[in-house]
Amino acid sequence: MPEFKLIFIRLRSYVFFLLAIYVLLWGFTAHKTIALGLILGTSLSLFNMWLLMKRIERFSEAVDEGKKVRSLGTVSRMATAVLAVFIAIKFPQYLNIYSVIVGLMTSYVVIIIDFFVQNLRSRK
């Protein structure tokens, strides 16, 4: 299995763990709009991370075969973020827009933290 797939599997498990915490936050606290916004943003962030992984897979196959390389799907990931913000604006009674935005950035924060953790592990 290629290394980027193993990295994606590890990152996906971290994001699922965060989603489980957000669901517990939604169920057991009075901050339902914040928790639901985090759930929506993080779910779409996970989708964007999966989409990026699929594009990287196609990108590496194209490079190996010597074919022309297409983009990594930046526009589709941005469209997903815009969709999340539109949903939050449409339903402000259920979703906090700031928590949706924080949730959208979750996978990138997880990637950065995982990079530093793996870097520290490889030095030992």
C-alpha cells in the first residue's frame, strides 16, 4: 500500500476521534449550535481530505505513466467550503458559522500536528 494511503488512514482515524468528541459535546452540553457547526465543518473537511488523497493517487499514477498531470482539485475543495458556509448562513439557529469554519480547518490542523509527531518519532 502506498505511503500516502497509510497516512490518510491514520489521519482519518484522528478526525473520526474528533468527530466522536464533537458528537458527545452536542449530546451532553448546551452548546448545540457550536457542536453541530464543528460536526458539519469537520465532516466536510474529512471529505476534502479524502478528495485530496484520491487526487494525489491519480496524480502519482499519471506521473508514473508519463501522462499529462491534471490539477489536484482545489476548486472542488473550495466549493465544498463555500457550501458549508452557505448552509451555516441558511440555518443560523442550528449552526454556528464560526465553528463551521474552524471545523473546515480541522483536517489541515490534524495534518500539521501529525507531521510534527511523526517527525519527532523518526528522530528517536
